[in-house]
Amino acid sequence: MKLSPDQKKVSEKMRPGVITQGGFLGDDTRLLPEIIQKDEERMEYLKTDWDMVSKVLRRFLKEGKKGLGEPITIDEKWLVKVDESRGFLPCPFGDGLHRKTTVTLKNKTNDKSLVYTALTLHLLKNHHFLQGKGSFFRLEPDTLKEVLEL
Amino acid sequence: MLTVLLPAVYAAAVIGGISVVLALMLSVVDRIMNNYGEVKININQGQKDLQVKGGSPLLSTLAEQKIYLPSACGGKGTCGTCKCKVTSDIGPHLPTESPLLTTAEMKENIRLACQVKVKSNLSIEIPEALFNIKEFKTTVDSIVDVTHDIKEVYLKLDNPFSISFKAGQYAQLVIPPYDKIKNENQRAYSFLSTPQETGRVGFLIRLVPGGIATSYVHQYLNKGDSFRIIAPVGDFFLRETDAIMLCVAGGSGMAPLHSILFDMVNKGNTNREVWYFFGAVTKSDLFYVEKFRELEKKWPGFHFVPALSEPKPEDKWTGETGLITEVLDRYILKLGADREKEGYLCGSPGMINACVNVMKKHKVKEEKIYYDKFA
């Protein structure tokens, strides 16, 4: 698989130290389109809809903010903590700036949890990009399904 | 066979040679084009004149001259903290600056020092207080858990060995490269300690998942380690009035209020009425409670109101419950609308906005509400 000039540019921005210190690709040796393709296949296999996942994660982000920095229980099942930092992060695909907001979401029933940011959410919804394996903010399709109970 | 291969070898050698020459030319051009030579920076209309080497961002150029502008992201252009007024013409705002500046700031020629490159003589304006900011070499004196996700860190100052700051101000912690993090980073943390403790400074660091600074402190920093800080920074400090102080914090937001309140005690300034609302989720997230209960005994006008938003049955909690804004709302009502009040807040932008709204609802003037809006 060869990268297009645009994909090369995006992959460059995803390297550690360009937008975020850790980057977006982790230890993943696969190329960007392959990472996206494999995750799309996995999401389809799990019958997990991208828009639905995005909608639910966005709701937790919005509701979690009501905890004012402290964890808050939503629907008696999910423990959500939203941390906000000063500033914005640009999307590596070049479409928009996102507040530095980190969400820690835990399903209290099965003890499964995940961490995402406002930018992660945008990458998921708009680019079907869940980040490379080994990236701190990588969202595994299976974990998404388990935590969100979709 | 050889006669067939020779032209290909020659061609490869020629292409290789051309590539080397081109690379050399590019390198020479780059050196010439990016050599800005010596450049002058005039600060505050002649208050300070610097002679510097051009070509680097204004933020790091000033830092090399020991002038430290506040920066929460360490120059990556994401926090918008390193604002300064550039009075000489350096061209239009860059696309990386615009999202972090208001229209009014852009009209005022406010720029992000981390994005502006020093290419020619410059005139800038910065607050005079920034001249007092210094870099300190320190050693970790103690590092202990105060809750499951907050560490109390004390640093002994090695060079310079003492510091002067206002209670409520903050320091930039310089996080060295570690693990996959290849560059230095800076993050802002409020002083926990009081200004009277001049040789040692304390901080509260709450773990943020994936956070560069907080992960370093929680997973890598040990007693005896060397550590650098840049301080003091910030406009959050006690205003000397008689108004009732309404202090609100949660988690590591405890730090500046702890510093302010114990500074008042150390100075014998305990005539004011103070209400300190501290929010947590369960009892295990509370800390320093005994310390503040002791303070209540010594300071009749001081009231500590911890509140839990989701107490567990085993907490056997009999104190206030609910979000800290709800508790604040209930108490302000009791304090009466006619008495002058000031707000002192520390927390996330969301928490601060919510508290400001509650205070404004109860006629606390917005200009009397003080905070540093960072996580």
C-alpha cells in the first residue's frame, strides 16, 4: 500500500511531538489507511455503528462536564470524569481545532473503561480513525462495544 | 555483461552526484536564508534592550535571556498563554495564532510569543512583573499521596535557594523528556506552600490520563530527583479588603487557596470572614480536612465546608452533599445579599464558569471574582 501525498502529510502530523507529544500512531507499524480500514472492518463485524458510538461518547462528554472536574455517575451505570486543560489541539487531518478535554469513562457494571478526548471523538466521527495500537488514546472497537454496551 | 551494466552504473553515479550537490546547495541556501544575525529586542519602550541571535521563536529567545513569559504548553502553540504586545511591524497574524486570540487582541497587536519568529529588530510590551520570573533548580524533598490520584510534592530550592511570591501564584514545572516523550514540556501548577517558606515550595498534582506532566510526576518522579521550575507567575492572589471571602475549589485546586489562607494566618490577617467550599466525590477524595478543622478553631471567622457529590454508604457522611455549585448557592443565600463578597476560585474552566454564574446570580460583582482558569 502506498500513501497519497495528503495521507503522507497527515501521517507526518501524527508523529510524536508534532501535535501531541505522544503522537497518534503509537507503536503501530501499519500505514494510516490500513489502520482505518482494519478498524472499519472490526466495527462492522461487531455491528457497532460509528455515528451511534460518537453520539454516545459526545453525550458522556457533555454530561460529564456537569461534574465540574470530579467524577459523576450517569444513568446509574457509567462513571465519567472530564478534565479540561487550557488550549486547543488541531486535527491532524486539518479540519478544526478541539479543546483539550479528556474524558475517563468507566462502566461500573463490567468494570471496563476507556479514555478519550474531544479530538479523539472528532477523529472517530469524521475520519473513522481510532489511532494506532500503542497510542495512549487508542480506542479499541471491542472496548468501545463493551464499555458503551452497544 | 559489464558493457551492459556500465551505463547504468554511470547514470546512478551521476544522479547520486547531482543529489549530493543539490543537498549541499539547499543546506547553504538554508543557512543564508535563515541567518538573521544579531537582532535587537526593545522591551517596554527601552526598559530593557536585548541583543539576541535571530531565527528562533520570541518565547524561547526571551527565555534564553532569562525573561520568562507564561506558557502552559511549553511553546507548542496550543494554550494561548504566552501573549505579548508587539509594537513593531512583523506582518499579519499567523493561522496558528488566530484561533487563540480575540478580535480585540488582534487589533491591539497581541501575538503569541511561541509562534512569532525573531527575524528583525523588535519592540514588545510585557507586564513588568514578568521580569521577576526566574528559573529555579530544585530537588524533590518529598512526594506523597494525599488521595488515590493526587500527589503532594515538595521541592527544595537549590539555585537560587529562596523564592519570593504572592500566595495564589503558580510555577511552570519543567518536565524533562521521558519514555516516548522526546522534548521538554512545561505545565502550570499553583503553589501549595506559603510565601513564608522561602526555601521549599509545594504543589498538588492530580493524575490526568495521558497527561504529560501528571504522568511524569505520578510514575517517574522520586524523592531526591532534580527538577526545574520557572516562577512566580500569575495574577491570582488575595485582595486586601474587608469583603467576605468565598473560596471554592475541588481536587488539586486546593493548592492556591491553601497557600492564600495559611499565608493570612502566618501574617495574623485573620479578621476577615472566610467560607471555603471544597468539592469531592466520596470521602476518599477529601484531604487536609483535619488541618482546616484545626484552622476553624483558631480563626473564628473561618468556615470550611467540604461537600461530597456522591458519598458512599460506608462514608457515613453527614456533611454537605451535592455539586459544589449547589452547596455554594445554598450558603450564599444564608450570608445575605447586602454584605460585600469576593470570590476566589481554582479549578477547571467548567467549574470556574459554573461558580462565577452562581456568584453573579447572588450579586457578587464579576470584577470581584478572582481565578486562574487552568486545570
